[in-house]
Amino acid sequence: MTLRTIFLFLLVALLIVLTGVLQSWNTALYILNMGLVSAIMALGLNTQWGFAGLFNVGIMGFVALGGLAAVLVSEPPVQEAWAAGGTRLIFALLVGIGAIAAVVAIRKRLHAGWLRAATTAVLAIAGFALYRTLFDPARDAVEAVNPASTGFLGGLGLPVLLAWPVGGLLAAGAAWVIGKTALGLRSDYLAVATLGISEIIISILKNEDWLARGVKNVVGIPRPVPYEIDLQQDPGFVEAASGLGLDPVTASTLYVKLLYTGLFATVLVVLVVLTQLALNAPWGRMMRAIRDNEVAAAAMGKDVTRRHLQVFILGSAICGIAGAMMTTLDSQLTPGTYQPLRFTFLIWVMVIVGGSGNTLGGVLGGFLIFFLWVEVEPLGQMLLNVVTMPLPDGALKTHLLDSAAHMRLLTMGVVLLLVLRFSPRGLLPER
Amino acid sequence: MDLLNALVALTNFVIVPATAYGAQLALGALGVTLTVAVLRFTNVAHGDTMAFGTMVTILATWGLQSIGITGGPVPTALIALPAGIAATAALLLATDRLVYRFYRQQRASSAILLIVSIGVMFVMNGLVRFIIGVDDQRFDDGARFLVSARDFKAWSGLDEGLAIKTSQGITVLTAAVVMAALFWFLNRTRTGKSMRAFADNRDLALLSGIDPERVVAITWILVAALATIAGTLYGLDKSFKPFTYFQLLLPIFAAAIVGGLGSPVGAIVGGFIVAFSEVGLTYAWKKVFSYLLPMGLAPDGLAQLLGTEYKNAVSFLILVLVLLIKPTGLFKGTST
């Protein structure tokens, strides 16, 4: 904890407090909560890029898997859908997985040659055909159950907090598959592979209605905190609110947000402490050694690809946890809102601006950049209002004013480029 | 007769669209592969470069149309193309001067350059959205079809029609001309040879008196031209929407990697491989099968392997297969 660290974190705190005073406390708490989530995502990426030099441009996918976990864990199961075809559908999925496993096993047994190629092709095609014959009718049956309100299998009906570790596990599973294929090759292959898997995860979420209703969205995911409406009807709460001089509606929204803040802050602190412990342990020294000189580390007997796989899975799992937390905060899963610029590349800006390789740097970047992301839009609007003042009313002026929303992308790009140029190690450099 | 009908259906729904799409991907992948070979980094901003070039071309098209100049049967956008290329080249050269040159002089690693290109991508994306917005734009004019389905049926007497859109014909023709010109440039001219020398061994090229800044500038101009042409052809064939162009990044990278990063021939072959697999796997083969197979054996379902919404999964599958089986790509690109 240097003076600089403390100063910069105080500055972020001040910015959030100023938002509260000047705009509204609800906005300030929104920035704080999403800042906490962003900080965790940035921590995940920092583990991969900052500590191991791995290129992950598929954070969006891991975040979305976390969101899926929130649905699968906490939504109540849809009994009719399970009765209609749920078991058949799960069986079909197992058959599909079994077919893939069979192909892999056969490929391991046989030697390379035309026999192996032919068996692989036949097995793959037959497996796929079998899977589709089993899967398609089951899916149609499930999706036909009351499509306007359910049309999916639902979840397990467990407390939503359980979804956070489950989200991490789902993301870790996806990361394992990607890491197995793309690690150990040139570094930008991992980048392209992660870009691909994230797009596919979003496609699956958008199109597989039986899983999480696709673009029909799952809304009203159970919450770990009380509902505002219940608080407003609780006489004890109303009394306490009026004691603080707040009306019950504002007080209830603030109270709920503060509860989330408490939960999120706990997760962040635990993760930061764990990361710091790991980094100061021999494991952390080994990771840095591998990052700084792979050849030398390999010569010392370190299995570079294996370590890379390990840290890639860990970082992705952290992103998955953050994704589950975000969906919990929103109480809804809306696959249409996952945009790579927002959920992948913005996280990169956070890590680079905050300081790659520095745990607290990434956290700081998460808060700061999310603050900018929210606040650039009203500021840009104001700026354009001033700039277009002398212009006559007309198409150009309207166009400029309407385009203010796009200022934030421009700003993020400029911020990233400026930091990379003039302070390439970020606001809080790695020691 | 049934065989002919099946062939026509196959051509109409698979071969023609996939050839046009493949040509567009190949041009895009050529741009990526040139950046990798000469500038030595993976340019994430390539999709947005394509979007920028297409945007300028669209604006120029509208300008031409408003003063009454059109291309007659061919799309006006082809006349506007030079304006798009010039503007994109200017933008890329300015970006290089302001951003990339600093890192080149520092001999920064390709990883740093990739991150820098993320920043450039944000700026370009913001610029495009700021100027033209996020909505769909259609800008094709002129004749819609080279061969229309009805004319073909009347001429051949078959049940199946064959339609070739003007944009598809123009895509293939333009792509062929551009590729021929590019290979002539790279293999036959002094500048092209110096570019290849620079790509092969930078230090040796410097020793032989090749001016690196000139090579870099020419590369950016080529990338601008390829990106703008690819983007405009894609936009003519389908439509222009900034976000779609960002999503083209995945098939384009897949094409470049399948062919072998850094290999121009590979980029072209890769583009067609990705396009044909994408269209082939997402096409409902029922129609073709029902002509070929005897009565009763024809499939009940659509015989579609993957829904069209999963077409990006195809590029990814191809990518994974290549990474697992032959990481250097078909044409010996660099893999480490």
C-alpha cells in the first residue's frame, strides 16, 4: 500500500461521493456496485494477462456463463417442461457428449492413417445424427410448454448465492476446453480462440430457448436481498427511514443497493486477499518467472503450458463469478445485451489503465473506468450541447446531438491509447 | 433431369452465395495476413477498418447519387470506392503516425501492439457510430440480378431456378482483379519485393537499404484498400451495419489462420474454406436430397446440420480443428 495507491482509491471514492451529491445517490451506488463487479472481472483478466501474459479476448463469454449459472441455480424448475421432455433432452445431451468422448477415445487407440480418419468421420457423423434425432423432438416439446412465460427447463430452485461459485465452475469448464486447444501455440491464437468461444456462448444463450429462454430473457431471478416493495410495507423500516429523513421509496432502493454492496465487497476482498497470497507464494514467483522468460522457466523444469492452462482457468473462473454476480444484481438474464466492446474490451481498458500485473491496480481500473463509462454520456451530451450552440437548427445539429451516446467508445479508446503511450505500466505499476 | 435440378439447386443456394462470401472473406483475410507478415501484429481493429471504409464509400455513393451520377446497371458504390479507399488510407496512415510508429520504434512486442489495436478499435468504432449511426444501411442500386430465377427457368425448362445477384457477380470479378493485382505487386514490382523481404527478415532488409517507413506506409495503404473493398462488397451483397462488421472479425481470422498466418495464398484459400463450410453446414439440404434420392428415401426434416444462427460456430470449429491438427495452417504460416 503506497501513498499513491491510497490517494488514487480516495480519488475514486471522492468521484462516487460527488456523483451522489450532484446527481443522485442511486446512481452513485449503481456505479459503486457495478464498479465492484467490474473490479472482479478486471481481477480475472489481470490474473491472465498481468501475471501470466495470456491473451483473453473472450471475457464476455465467461461473464455470460456466470449469468447462465444464476438462472440454472436459482430459477424454480418448470415441472411441466421436465415432464414434457426434460429427461429425454438431458439424455440426448449425454448421448452427444458420449459420442464426442467415443471419437476422442478411438482417435487415441488407432494410429494415424486412413483407417483412423475414416472411423473418426463415420463415428462423428453417426453420433451427430443420433444426437439430433433424440434432441430435436425433446427440445420442441420443452419449448412448447407455455412459451410466453416459461418454455424452458428452469433451474434447480436453490439460493442464488450458490450461483456465484457455480458460475465460476462453468466458466472454468469452458476455459479448460479453450486452453487445451489454443495454449502452447502462438499467443494470438488464444486471442482468436477466446473471441470465438465468447461469440458462440452468446449465440447459444440467444438461441437455445430450452436452456434460458433465449432472447425472450429470464426476468425476476430470485434475489439474495429483500424486495423494495416489502421494505416499503414494513412499518419498522418506514419508521427507520423517516428517522433518517428519507422517504420510504428512496430509502428502500438505497438499502437494497447497500446490501448488494456489502455482498460484492466481501467477494472482492476475499479474491484480492487470495490473489495476493498466491502471488507472494512460490507459485506467484513461478508465474512471474514464466511470464518474463518462458524459455528460461522451461529450462528450470517448469511445465509452461500446464501453468498457463491453470492460470487461464483461474482467471476465467473469476470472470464467471463476476458474471453471476452481475446477473444477480440485475435479477435478469438478457443475452441480447452482451456486447464485446462492453464486456470484453472495456475490461481490457480497466486492466491496462489500472496497471497490469498489480492486483490493486486492476481493481482501481475497474472502478475508475466504469465511472467514466457511465459519466461520459451525460458529460458528452453537455459538451455537444455547448459545441452545437452556434450551429443553426437542422439535420447536422440533430445528428450531432443524437450521436452523443457514441462518445463513450471514442473516449475509452483515447484513454487506453493515452495510458499506453504515456504511462504504459498503468496508474499503479507493478512493483 | 432430377440430377440437373439438384445441381442447379446446389449452385443457387450453396455455390453462388458461398463463392461471393468467400471472396469477401478472402479479401478481409488478405488484409489481416499482410498486417501479420509486415507489421507483425494481429490487428483487432480490422473489422472496424472495414466498417470505416465502407461508411466513407456509402457517404460518397449518396453524394454521387444526389448530384445525379449513378453507375447505371452496376452499383454506384463501385464509382465511390476510390474515395473510400483514399479516406481509409489517410486514416490508417494518420493512426500509424500518431499511434503505431512509437511502438515500432521501441520494438514493442506483438502483444503490446495487439492491445494498442484494441484502443484503435474503440476509436474507429466510435467514429463510425458517431458519423453514420448503428442502423442498417442499404446502398446497392443498379440492376438487381445478372441472372434471374424466372429467366433461367424459362431458358432451361428446369423446375429449379438459378439466381445470381449483380452484387455477387461484381464481388467475384472485383476480388479476382484485386487479388491478381496484389500478387503481381508483391511478386513483380521492386516495392512489393522489398515488402516481402522486410516481412521475411527485418534486419537483413534494413541492411540492404530498404526504407522501413516506406514499406510500412505501403502496407497500410494496401490494407486500407483491401479492407474497404472487402467491406463494400460485403455491404453490397448483404447490408451495412457496423456491428456485423465487428463480427466478421472471427471468420476473417479463422480464414487467415486456416491458410497460415502471413501467407497471402493461404488467406484466399482459407476464405473460401470458411465460407463454403459455413454455407454448407447451415444449408437445409432437403431440397437437393429430394431430387437425388429415390422417392420415399428423402429426409423428413430439413437436413440442416446447424441452424443459421450458429454460422459463427462454424468458423470457430474450423479454427479449433486447424489448431489441433495443423497449427501452422495449410500454407506454412508462422505458428509460434
